[in-house]
Amino acid sequence: MLAVCTMCFLAFAASNVVAIRVPCSHCFCEICFKFMASCKFSCPTGCRNLVGLSSEDGLVVKMRFITTTEKEDGKVVGQYVEAAQLEKWRTRVDVRINVETVKMMEQLVENKVQDLGLQDLPFEDAIDSSLTLISSLAASEASLNEAVEESNKLYAEYQQAVEQLRQARTTLYSQQIKRSASIAL
């Protein structure tokens, strides 16, 4: 990924573009930084740094671009594919669990209505039967809530797997930086 100006998205890959880093760790090109500093604007990224920028706030950053080998790219792509397959599998499991639960509850309601014979009963009996049906539905809702909790737990595990993938990618990138630094020396 190329480093770009946070405001105008100009890539810093060009040798004549200077990157300036502000205290909130965002980088801007020289033109955007001078404009924001002259107008005393705060960082426009929404990073909650409400202090206006001044010309003393900027720090010129020397950009160094690192390339990766096809083997390293293949590793990262493989990890992304694995995470995508895991997400797809978990989504299928979640959908299957939820569909089965909904079908089970619909069948339960139909069975209760038929068992209680609500359409043929007098008014008071229909109300009593309806209250029984409502309590049955409350029990069904409790089982649905349990299924939702299980689904949320699976989603949390998925998020954890995604975070581990992100950490692996960061580690790989750090290793590339160290390797390129040792080669440069």
C-alpha cells in the first residue's frame, strides 16, 4: 500500500513530494500542510485532535518503499483466503442454526394452535388457550435468545481470527522491514 496524503490522497511515491507528519501521526503533503497551518485548521481526519496546526507542528518524513517477494505475498494471500473460508463456513453454520430455529418455532406455534383448537372454543377458553400459547412462545423466544448468543459467540471467535490474521500480517511486514534494513546496511 502506498503512503498518501491524508487530505488530498496524493501518493508520496514521487520523489518530489515531501511527507509531513503531524502530532496525531497523520501524514500530509507539503501543500496541504502549509494550507492547514496557515489557517490554523485541526487535523481533518476526525481523530479528535481539535488543536489547530501550526507550521512548527510538522515533521518531515523520509519515505522508504519496500517491496515483497511473490512467496511472501502468497503467504499473506493464503492467510486471507483461509480467513475468508472460515468466515463463509461460520456464516453458513449461523444461517443454518437460525433457519432451523425459526422453522422449529413456526411448527411449535402451528402445533399449539391445532392442539388447543383455538378456532372452535368459546371466548373465555380461547383467552386461556391464548395465554398458554403466549407462555409457550416465551419459552421459544428464550431458546431463540440462546441461539442468538451462540451466534454472537461464533462471531466473536471470527473477529478474534481476523485480529490474529492482522497481527500475522503486521509481523510479516515488520520482518520485511528488518530484512530490507539489514540488506541496506
